[in-house]
Amino acid sequence: MEDEIKATGFIKHNNYELVEYDDKKVVLKVKLTDNTSNPYGMAHGGLIFGLGDTAMGMLFSKKEQNVVTVDSNINFLRPGVGEYLICESEMVKDGKQIALAKANIYNNDKKLVATMSANYYYIK
């Protein structure tokens, strides 16, 4: 499964690197380049959102259950600048029908760039 996740189109296209992967925590990393930047030279908000969304979604891949996103939220706290961004995601609550996950995105100086959360609904 990990090889399949690594080769997925969106992950591959955005050069997300899998750092840590288990059923409680997923850590992804992305190198910042000209291709990941907005016109102001900082990480594009869509890249940051995609990083968090992907890391949180991967929390469910080992559960062998399908989920759909009910809602998601991001708070941009500072510009995404530096060599890379790293996202740490974890499950907050794993209920019978609804699960809540969170993600924190940091720059290479370990400064918090954004926080995210999302609710997921288990499809039976």
C-alpha cells in the first residue's frame, strides 16, 4: 500500500515525500521550489492545503474503510518560505461514523505555517 500511495498522481505531481506512515500519524514533506510558489515567492496556499489534506486522508488508508470529507478548515499563520514544509497529521477522534483529524504544517525552521482540521464520514 505504501508504494501505491507514493506513486499516486497528486502526491507525485506535487513532490510530496512520505516521512512517517502508520495508523496514528502521517508525516509528509515537500521541497519548496519556483514551481510550488505563488507570485510573491512563498508556498502557494493550494500546495499547503493539499499537503495537509493528503496527510490527513492517508490516516484512513490502513483502516481499509472508505471515507468522504464532511468539511475541512485551514488557518494560514505565516508565509510558507524556506527550503521545505513538513506536515504532521494525526487522528483526534475516530468515531463509528465520523472521524476528526488535524494537521500542523511547519517550515524547515520548525515555525508553524498553518493548522488544519477535517471531519470525515465513514462510508459503509
